[in-house]
Amino acid sequence: MRMAIQAAVVAVTAMVTSTALAQNESAYQKVAVQKRKYVLANELKLSVGVLPLDPYEKGYSASLSFTRHFNQYWAWEIVSASAALLADTDLKDQLVDVFGQSPDNFAAPRLVFTTGVELTPFYGKWAFLNDGIVRHSFLVGGYAGVIFGDREEFSGGDGPTTLGDVRPSVGPGLGYRVFLSQNWSARLDWRTLLSFRFEQVPEEGDDLDVVMLINLSLSWNFGADV
Amino acid sequence: MKRLAALLGAGLLLAPASTLAKPGDRIESGRIIAVDERPYRMVHEFALSTGVIPTDAFYVGLSLGGSYTLHLSDVWAWEAVSFHYSANVSTDLESELQRRFQAAPEQDPELQYLVGSHVMFTPFFGKETIFNSDIVFQGVHLALGGGLSNFAGDREDSFRPHISAGPGLRVFFGQVVSARLDLRGFMTLDDVAGSLETDFFFHGFLSVAFNFGKTRATEIGKNEDVDPLTGFEKLDELYPRSNPEAIIVDEEEEKDE
Amino acid sequence: MTRWYLAAALCMPLALSTPSVQGKPAVDDSEFEGPDEFEGPEDDAFEGPEEAPADEDPEPQPADPAQEPPAVDAPDETRKEPEVRPTAPPKRFQEGLSAFYGDNFEAAAARMYDYVATNEPTAENYDWAEYFLGVSLSRLGFRQGASEYLYNVAKNRSSPEVLPEALVELEKIVNSGPFDEALIIDRLFVDSDFGYLPPYISSFVRYHQGLADLRAGRLAWAKRLFDQIPEDDPYYPEAQYALGVERLKKKKDPEAVRLFRLALVHPESDRELRNLCRLALARVLYEEEEYADALRIYDQVEVPELSTAEASLFLEKAWAHYWLRDFRQTMGILYALEAPSYRDFYSPEKFLLRSLIYMNMCHYIPAKREIRRFRFRFQSPLENIRSRIDLREDEVLRNAALQDGKIGRMADLRRMLAREADDIDTVGGAWIETGLDEQLRKIYRLAIRRTDLRLNAMLSAESRRVAEELVEFEEQMYLLDYEVGLAIYRRLRKEDARRETEQDDLGIPIAGDQTYFAFDGEFWNDELPTYDFYIENRCFDQGGTE
């Protein structure tokens, strides 16, 4: 048996080794990872998050978004819709209770609709104590959209409503994704939107707000050609 | 889970590398594992840091500090001492309250500096590609420790003990230089009129770390197994006259004779 | 074990081309009825040459170089000018020279061609004009066009002062990428006596002439030529290596080992030569069954990452690990060969080795699975072989044949010719005016057809050889299948119980100088050489087979 196998080995090895040492460079030389385990295509993302708005109010948000991935780097978050549940801080309570301020003077965002472009330059893996592997990626994004302010309380009869308080917004974001499987991944996103607030009540004036959103998401990826 | 069980085992702190996990019956017809040499070894680490401490709504601390860390293994390290000074910047909330609401709330003492010591546990080590081209190596650690915080205000200047914990990410640029991003939560204890009150704040800081040394304190006396052979010794043995340099010597000897 | 390394070591650089058909270049391409008209460059995934018609003899007939026409004939015979251009005055040569030294190579080539095409070879500076035309083409990336004009200068030798300069330019072409071996080596060097050459170029010529003699079995002549190369010349270690290969071909010769080592430590050896020497020495140790030491030298061989050469090196190392019974490393290497970058690397022995490893670890079901995978993978070529189709039409066999060094170089040349032919269109103006573009088109059309003919012939023979080996392999796999079946029911004796070895320790430390990344189908290039196979040895005794 040994001899028989050796004979075959000899023949093939002799042929194989006749390959010249100086070969053309492989196209794969330019890449670090030849074939990724997970490929993203269409991403539906459900998120919960916080909006550390200002010293007076904090928001807790729920979001839904859909993203189309063009390749391993570029993606378009076609739409992201977030609704915020607002909570007063102690300071606001104090101002309302002690200093008799009207709650209407605080105008945190209530709804956020954005679209954006995302770039994922970083992709990697971590070994957990030399055992499990965590695959992840970092992304940066640019987002634009509208924010609707929290104006219901003082709308009264003639005043503006929440949907009337439209604030054009634009800003950058950072994201971190942990792949759970080909279809599921978890994401942590941090976005900062510069929001232009038009005057809604007399003497308030136009203003520029910085709205921060921190979201933890579960993403469902489908339609990838793996 | 076996990893975690191993982690919790006694003696792990001092001899982590000796702890082995038996894969057991999950190896059916084998599995492939890439065994990468770690490109960098941390030993004595000196770090310079800058960061932010959003202590409360009235001011933000901009921190400047440094630390020394002794690495006992690739997993365990002791951040023996760290010091962070906080330069406090007003958030304008006070003036806004004055302007909008004619209110002037009372302020608490402000954080001045932090001194601490931490144990660092680095369970994650990995690598990252940049545009699927270059590779950078990283480690993710958790720090747990305690120390003292100095607060100063109009009426008092006091030290408060604190415990702190949080994750951090290290990106290696080479054997000597690495960058660290740490996020730590602090819980301070304060004696207010005879009762203990707790307070929380975060400290996020970015560090540039400089690593010195090759041999760790836990490795002194251990010899590395380095194969001194190159394969050519066997050629010398099998074909004694094949070494061109040896033959030159022979020829010279012949001339002498 | 047969001395397989001989064939391998000999492939470089002795395995240059055999004498091939040299068609009449540049003009009379009507004699070539074989391949189709060239239709532009091909992409990198070269599939082989255009096929010759069935009625054409695919085997190249050795041509008598003496009977062959020059690469580029005299202008009045070679060009089919739509209109007769007036004879270019000597001023045209001067204009070309000014353009050349002004780094305007397009203009220089056009003017020099105008001078060459409209003057008799006896005209003043005719050889220099051909030389500058060749060099200008070379600078513009038209390596084949340059080769043909420089060949003319060197072959005619009508101006002794131009000859060394032409040879220097040819040396640059030979050492910098694919080149027409039949033209430059077989027709120029083998068949020419250049007389006295200055030292800076004589070694290059002597070396290639010596190689040609070695190929032809004229060892004494080769040695005489090699002896004329000074010891401090870069071609000296190359010649020593070639002599080493020749000596090894005949018998296991300590002198061959000495020559390899001499070439290896020579200060003028370049990286590629040093690697060839290391590879040859590693194979010598492998042949001596000194596998651990062979591996130490294999590890010193540097090859381009992810190339077929690296895959080939991996496979040799896998065999060395296998004979050391280091099955974990062997399997690790075999998994690395599954990376997409090595997908085109033909190696049916991967399946054999994997099956053998599983058998040695007493994992009989996986061992049989590998045999099934072999049959599944090579079902199509094996069926094609049995149905006696033209073996060149089988993709697997064709790609395997193209892995051969010599055919590979020929395929590289074919790709280069196609690319350069296409590049002619990017240059217009004076080239069209003087007819240089049309002349180059003819040169390339002819070179492509010659190359296609040779490739077809070589591919035919090589595909046949690959097919024979594959059939032989299939028989071995059947035999192995039978052996696995026997091993399953092998009787075990208590006294044969084996002792555990280091390889039985499948533990992974949670920390240390290594990081362990479990492989799950994602290929990171930096990890390919580091794969380790974790498998439980289920054998009660030593198990498996050697």
C-alpha cells in the first residue's frame, strides 16, 4: 500500500513542484480576508435607545430602520424612524414646581425621521480567552432628516402641534456591529444630529439644538448571496 | 462556559497560561484552529491620558492624567496607579437658568482629581482590517478598582473613596506604542451629616501608552524553546564537503601542508 | 521513493523552451492557417491558447534556425505599404535621436522606423536606428516589438559597436518579465557566435548559451562556457545552480549539494536564486528522509504570498509533516490550500493526504468521505478521459497543465502579447503616418500565432500527462478505500496499545504567546500558514497506515 500511494504521490508532486517560484502576484494579496463569513444585504433593524437631550428632559426611544448594503463597505439606511418617550429630570421638576415655569418652555424631540449613508471601513474578530470568536465591524455614517418637537402641550386651539414643529436635522454617527449569525447581528449606534429649530412661540427665536441618539439594535439581515 | 468556569477557578490570577480547557467530545472529525503568534507583548506600560468627566449638569471636567500598569500576562494586568486631574468647565446651565428662569440653584463641590489602582482583565484579543487591507491588533479589557476622589467647593475640600469599573479598548501600533480608550464608572461615598451618600459619574479617556520590557514578572526564569537548527547542519552531516566555507578552509590547510 | 525533486529542480531555469516553429514574422502571415485572428487582449484568467484546427499538426517541428528569416525583415520585403514612402534622409535619424534623448519615445520610434523602413540596410546608422527603435519600443512597454528589432541588430552584427548595446537591452527584457524564449534564446543565443563581447554583457550571453548546451546534454561545452563567467558576476551563481541541477539529474551527487550551497551563499545571488537553492536543498533532505531538517529549510524559502508557487510549497511541507506523523500540521496546511486564492491549484493528492490522515487517526468515516470527495471533484475529467475527448477541452486538465512552469511562462507571454497588441491602438499620430503601427500589428499578429501554436502543442502533451496521472491517482484512491475498509475490522492486540504523545494534547491555553482563532470558513491571509488541526486520535494502537 505504501509503495502504491508513494507512486502516485511521486507523480503528482513532481508535476506540482515544477511550478516556477516567481509567479504572478495573486489578486488576493491585496486583501486581508479572502472570504468573509457573513455578508450583509438587506437589514431591518429594531432599536431601543436613549436621548440624553438636555438638563431638563431625557428621552427613551424605539426605532425601526431599513438599510440596503451595496457591498462590504457602503450601505444606504433608506429610512430610520424613531419615537421618543420623554421623562423630566429633577431639574425640570424643580423649575416647574419651585420657580413656576411652564412645562411648554421645554421642547425636546418627539419623532425623528432620517436617511443616511454608512461606510464600514473596519471589520475584525476577537478571540474570547482563545476560545469563542466575536466578529464585528465599525461604521461611520452621515444622516439627514427631520425632527418633530414635543409641542403638544401648549398647542391649545390655534398653536402649533408636534407635527407642526418640524426641525431639519443633519449629523454624523458611529456604529458598532457584532455579528450573531448570517441573519442576525446586534448594533450599538451613536448619532449626533444638528437640529435647526424655528421659532414656535413669540420671543423664543430660532435655535440650533444638538440631539444625541444612542441606540441598541437587533438587526435582521436577509437576501444575501452567501 | 468552560472558559468561564476556568476563569473562576482558584489560582487563575497568578497562573492563567497554565489553565487548559479540554475540548472534549465536540471534536468529532477535527477542527481547524489558526494559532497566531501574538505580535506584541505588554510588560511595563506608561500611559498619558486625556478625557472627559461629565460629572453633573453644571460643569464638565476635562481630564489630564497618566498611569503605570504592570502586565502579569496577556490576560491579567495591574494598573498600579493612575492619576487624573479634572479641569472643570461650566456648561452654561447656571447662566441659562438665570437668564430663562431667574433661578440660581445651589452647586455641589466640584471634582478636582482622581487617584486609583485597578486590576485589568483582557479576555478579548483580536484583529481588525481597514478596508480589508491593513490589519491592526486590538485587545478589550475590563478594569476594576478603587481609589480616592478629591472634591472642592466653596465650603469644603474633601477626599471621597470610590470604586470604579469599566471596559477599555487597546489598539496596538507596535511593540512600544498603543492607544487606549477607556470608559469607567465611578461610585463615590460621601459622609453627609453623619450618613453615607453615594454619587455616580463617568470618566471617558483616551490614552497613548508606551510599553517597555520583554520579560514579565511572572516569566522570570522561564526559558523559551528556540530551535537553534537551520537544516544545514544535516547537510553538513550527510554531505561533509558540501559546505563551501568548510572547503575553503580545507584548501587553505592543503596549501599550508 | 523516486527522486521526484529532480524533475522539480530541473524545471527552473533549465526548462526553457525546446526549438519551436518560427513563422516568418512581420509579413507573410498567410502560411498560418491555424488559430483564429487575434481579437484583442484576454483577461487575466487565461484559458489557454486559441485552438488549432484538427487538420493541423499540433506538434511543433524543430526549425532550422539557419533557414529562418530574421525577426523583422528588410523593409522593402516586409511591408505592404499602401504607397511608397520616399527614402528618409539622414536628418530623420538625427531627429529620432533628439526625440529619444528628450524622452519622447513615441516620436523617436516613429522617426527611427521611418529611417529603417525607407533605407537599405547598408545605409549609414541603419543598425543604430534599429537599436534606438527597439529601445524606444521597450521604454514604451512594447517588449515583443523591441525584442524583434534588437534581435535583428544582434543577429546581423553588421556594426560591432551596436551589438553589446543591443544585448544589454535584451538582457533587460529577459530579466524583467515574459519574453519570447524561442526568439531570443533559441534563435539568437544558441545559433550565434558573437565573438568578443565586453565583460559587462558577455556573462549574460555565456550563461544562456551554457544553459542551452546543458539542455542539449553537452555538459562539457556548458562547463566551458560557465567557466568563462567571472566569479563576482551575478550569472556565476546562476550557472552553479544550473550545473547543480544537471548533476543531480544523473545521480545523487554531493557535488550538486555543494553547488547549490555555493550559489546560495554567493554575494551576487538574488532572492529568487537563493530561494531556488533552498528549495533544491530541502528536496535533497526530503529525499534523504530527513523530514524535520527539510522542513527547516522549506521554512526559509520565500515565495510570493498566495501564489501557485506558495501552494506548491505548502504541499511539499504537508508531505514532510505527514512523514513525521505530524498529522495536525499536515491537515492544517491542507485546509489552507482550500482558500479561494488557491482554488486554481490542481492537487488531487490533497484528498489522498486527508484520507490518509483520517485513517491514521482511526477516523474511518471521514477517511472514506475524503475518497468520495475526490471522486466527486474529479468525476468530470475522469469521464472525459474515458470518453477520449480532446483533453485540452477539459477545464480541470487544461488548468492543471497550465500550472507547469514552462507552459505557464508561455501563457504569460501570450497574455503579454495580447496586451501589447492592444496597446498599439493607444498610440496614433506619427506611428500611423510612418506605418509603424501597421508594422507592429503584423509583428504581434505573427508572434501571437506562433505562441498559440506552441501553446497548443505543449498543452496537448501536458494535458495527456496530467490525465495519465489522474487515472493513476484514481486507482490509488480505490486501493486506499479498500485499505480503509480493512482497517475498520482490524484485530487489535492489547500489547500494541499506543502511548499518548504531544499530539494527543488538544488543550488550548486561555492566554499565552499565541492567539487561537477557530476556523469557520473565513480565510484571513495572515493565518493561512498557522492552521492547526485539532482531532482526537481514536486509535487503540498506532493505527492507520504509513
